Amino acid sequence: MSEFLGEFIGTMLLIIFGSGVVAGVILKGTKSENAGWLVITSGWGLAVIIAIYAVGSISGAHLNPAVTISLACIGEFEKAKVLFYLLAQLLGAFIGAVVVWLHYLPHWKETKDQATQLAVFATGPAIRKIWANLLSEIIGSFILIFGILTIGANSFSEGLKPLAVGGLIVAIGLSLGGTTGYAINPARDLGPRIAHYLLPIVGKGKSDWSYAWIPILGPILGGILGALLYKALFKSEVHTLLWIIAPLVFIVIILAVLAEFNSGADEKKSN
């Protein structure tokens, strides 16, 4: 099996199980309706574990453009393969979302709320604040890549590493996922969002393209920073790119804080 097919199948499985658990919890009339956030985060963690076990020996199971790009930036992955992997991940995520739509076919018309329908496919913020939302995705993705690399540095059995990564995903979801739904993966958001846009979903609304750049840019920035800091702290290798990415993330932090202070000042004036 080729690496392309491995990434395609692995990402498809990730979305089938991940978006599938979201659909089961939030769509109307399912047996798991209203099962809650703990079920969703656990489902995503298990989805990652299963997908890694399925294709890890074939493609390395990146399943995430942020992983692929971050590893390439620190020299841990061939740059010539990056676009190849990204395409496989995006296609896999799209097909996985189509499978979820087919599986829950009778439940779309029962779910009248358009935002709920979209939430099966793509992430969205609990409170829409552009810079704060971007910062949340940066932080979550930083933890993801930094965590994956530190897990990989340990000497325990290779067969147990997918379990550790799955646990990391659950931890991120429980601790950091409540702000934006923790995309932490551009393909996981963009592929299903495209599916939502194209599929004939009963009663669907818009695909919220104005927000779509955040779960793409945030994970890439956060992931690269996580990889670069891992190299600097654990391998004593400081890449030039660190001095570009770190200031960009710092600017996002400043903008998020300033936006929050400004909104607070505006509220005081209105009162």
C-alpha cells in the first residue's frame, strides 16, 4: 500500500469515527443524542488511536497537515512529500465526512438547527472573537505537536505510542477544546467543511467560510512552533524559522489580549 493511500485511509477513518461521534451526540433522534462533551472527546481520542494503528506502519500516520508541515520544518520529514501527504489527508477527510453524512441520513431533516448540522462537519467558536479563536487553535496545536514529539522520544514499545497519542487528544479536547472545538488539524476541518458545502444536506445553511481560515492557520502556526521549541529544548537545535514563527504567535497573543480589553472598555461605556 502506498503512503498516499495510507494517509488517505487513515484520515478517512479519523473523520468517520471523530465526526461520527459528534453526529451521534448532536443530531436529533439518535440513540446517543445529548451524550455530552466527554463522549465526543473520548470518541476523537479513540478515532486517532484506531487510525494510527491502521496505517502507522505504512505512512507514519500523520493524518494532519500540521503534523506533516511541522515535521518537514524541523527536518524530520521529506519536504518533497509534503504536498503529496496534504492532498491525501484532505481527500481522506472529505470522503470520511461523506460517509458520516450517509450513515446519519435520516437525522439531518430532524435536526432543524443549521449550526448544529455544520458542527458535525466543521469546528466553530463558542464565542466568536477572531484573535482569541486563532490563539486557541495555536495553543492546542502547539500542545499536540510538542506532545507527539515528546511521546516519540520515550523508549516504551512502539505498539503503545498510539494509545499515548490518543490520550493526548482526549486531554486537549477536555482541557482546551471548549473554546473552538479544537480542530488542531486543517484537514479535519477543511475536508468536511467542503463536504458540507457540496452535499445535498436537508435544511443546511452556510458553511461559515469566513471562519474557515482559523482552523487552517492556527494549527499550522502552533504546530510549527511546537516542533521548533521541541528541537530547541530537547535537541539543542535552534532553527532560524523559530525567530519568524515565535514573533508571529506573540503578535496574535497581543492582538487577542488587546481585543478583549477593548471589548471590555466598550461594554463599560455602554453601561
